[in-house]
Amino acid sequence: MVARVIEVELFDLVVFGASGDLAHRKLIPALYHRAHDGQVPEDARIICSSRRAYTDNEYRQWAKDALNEHVSDLDEDQLSKFLARLRYVQIDVGSGEGFDALKELLDDRPDVIRAFYLAVAPDLFGTICEHLGKADLVNAQSRVVIEKPIGKDGASARTLNATIGKVFAEDQIFRIDHYLGKETVQNLMALRFANALFEPLWNAAHIDHVQITVAESLGVGGRAGYYDTAGALRDMVQNHLLQLLCLVAMEPPESMNADSVRDEKLKVLKALAPITENTADKLTVRGQYTAGASAGGAVPGYLEELGHDGSSTETFVALKAEIANWRWAGVPFYLRTGKRLAKRVSEIVVQFRPIPHSIFSEEAGSITANRLIIRLQPDEGVQMQIMIKDPGPGGMRLRKVPLDMSFADAFKIRNPDAYERLIMDVIRGNQTLFMRRDEVDAAWAWIDPILAAWNASKDMPRNYTAGTWGPSASIALIERDGRTWAEEGF
Ligand code: BG6
């Protein structure tokens, strides 16, 4: 099947922080791809802004460099057309200088969709929204996009959401969790709700446990300043991993309508059994990497990257979550994520229960319970592990084999980056893949007690050597329950 490209409505997109890292690596390349594919109307404007004093042409050169670095098959003709769409307005969001010039530009056509993408440090979200409000730039056609982290705990998230909520209505606020824009993450919904096969088995009666691993091989690098104020629990678990857990665990929504999907995710978040000061020690493990080797080369430890000692920020988390509801009671969800692990790999493993009774003799060999593996990245795909008879003579011998589907092999189309889909959804006004305010609150309500327990504890994160799978305590966390981390695809 070929990809279907439907042009979106005419829009003006204003990118704040347009000379930053996110714009360089993700936003400008995503917009280029969608313009190239014919999804961006001819007259749509991409208005880039930052504190720097660029002319339109100087910014175009910056964007060209970004595209040269991050897009492998640049088409010269498309490139010059794309660059010609870019406009630049210098804005100092601190003093508010520049908002008048932006207003003058946007007021040319007040009726077109107007999206403000805040690709800036989170402490500027509120200020920019206030300026947009004061400058009278927000109308019924406007919407705002913000990136995580949304707050650093429940209270700060509520304050931020309230500030933004004074200027934009909830259906105008697009809170990005870029994991929701990944093709394979959306495929989770297709897999669960477009197949009759899984749903009858998708519960505690048939599923033993679920594992969600998001492992990165890179360290914090140049982001150490931000990262040290966050840590893996806030940076990855509060958002990406919990969103993945919700998609695995939620009830079938009534439709793909944004609120139907988000209502179901919210119920899962609310049903998460609290991890408290009394249980955090048993149910969570945090780690911090020390110097080691990655991709064959020596790499520094977290504290060396940070430039000073004494940080107790975790770069690794493993935890055991439980969902206290009828479908999932007693089924652990083991989550783990970390920087500088042995490999970059993200997978969801659904481990089914063993067969209730074997009719085979001992010579047939052991029977491994079925496992469904959803590989999010790299090598996106789905694998179902089943038992078969070993082919050929030798009697009935059983063997585990993968029913394997690699998306790259099955579909010869470019795998779009999450941001492409998400930016187009902002323009289309489709909130399905964005977090609603109450979801953010519910996620923090579960995370806050873990943070509090860690703060109250005298323990420091456990060290792990860069290039390994994290502290050995994370292996003990799952092995205590008689289970092991699945590492087939790794
Ligand atoms: C971001 C985190 O949200 O996700 C980063 O802030 C992390 O620390 C990144 O590296 C991982 O995203 P991806 O798409 O590379 O898995």
C-alpha cells in the first residue's frame, strides 16, 4: 500500500526557539519532509523566531545546514522551495520585544490556522503564552504546542497548565509526547484493536507480565545541565514509558476520537497502584553510569559529563508497576529505561502464561510460553514467539520460533519521524496523540511519591558501568519474581 498524503488546511506556524537543537534535529527536517510529500499548502508560512539577529536569508542558511545534516536524500529543487517558505522574526521572549512585528505579520490573515510551537526551555512556556495573550495574537484559530517536561512535579505542572490555560483553551493546547507519534507506537493500537486475535487473551488470565524497555546507548552529552535537574524518572518514565504502558493496558476506546482514547489512558494512570516510601525500595531501582565503553570506544561517566561530583540524579530506572483493576490485577508491568546502556533498543514484551497442561512426552523438550514482542526502535516490527514441531524425522520435538515481521522489510516506504505526524496533527486539530491536562496530573500523581521516597532515602543511585544493562539490582528486581528481562531482540 502506498502512503496517502492529504494536504492540510492553510496555516501559519510560528516556531519559538527556532535556532535551537529541537528545531535543528527534528522540526525543520519534519517540516521539510511533509512539504516535500505535498502535505503543506503552497501558501503556508513557517515563521521562525529566536533571540538571535538573523535576516530571513541567514536563517535559511541555518535551516539548510540543519537539513544537510539530518536529511539523507535532499532534493535540491524541493529544498529551495522549502527554504523560500521560511521567514524569520527576532523575538526576545524575556522583554517581549519583537511580538509587535510578529503580530503585524500574522494579522495579514487572521482567519488561517495559527500554531505556536514553543521549542524553548520549559521555564519560558508560561511567559511566551502571556506575551501571546497580551499581544492579542490568540484567536479561535490559534493553538499552542509545548514539549515535555511539563513541570517537575505535580504542583509545578498544575501551575504551568493554569498559566497556559489562561490564554489558550484546553482544546487549543497540544502537549507533545513524541513517543505517541512513533509509527510503531501507533501500531500498538492497530495491533490491539484491529485484530480479533489478541483482545480475548489480553488480561490477567492469560498474560503473565509485561516488560517495557527504552534503552539508550548515548549519554547525556551537552544536555547535562537540564538532565541533572530532571533524571530518568521525570525525563522518560513520567511521560514516554507511562504512555506506552497506557496503550498496552487501556480498555478499547469507543473510537479513535481524542477524548475517547485519552479517557481510557487516564483510567489506567489512575489505577496504577501507588509506590510509597515503604515500598519504593523493593519496587524501584535507580542507577547512574560511570565511565565505561560504548560502541567500542571509552566514554566518560555521568559526573564527568556533568562537570562536578555529588549529583544523585538517576540516569537509569527500573521499576515494577501494578495496575489495580479487573483486567490487570496481579500482572506486573516491569519498566526500565536508561542512558549509556549496552544498546539503543525500545521494546514492549507481552509474556503470556504457560499452557495449562502438556500432552507431549519429555523427549519433545520444554514448552516455552508465547511471547509477543513489539519492537519500537530500531528495526521496528512485531514478533510473536510460538512453538512448532521441529521439522523432519526424529519424532515429536518441539521448538520455539519467531513469527517475525520487520516493517522495513515489509513496507518499502520511508519511516517518518514522530514529529512529522505530530506537527500535521496540530494543524489538523487532532488531539488523539497529545496528552490532556488530567493525564499529566495523573502521571505526576503516581510519580511524585516515588520522587519523595527517593528524596527521603539516604541511598544514592547505584553505579553501573557505561555500556552495560544497568545496575545488577535491576536484574534482581525481576528475578526475585522468578522472571528475567527479555533480551531476544537485543
Ligand atoms: C526525550 C528525552 O524526550 O526522549 C531524551 O528528553 C531522550 O533524554 C529522548 O534521549 C529519546 O527519544 P528517542 O525518540 O530517541 O527514543
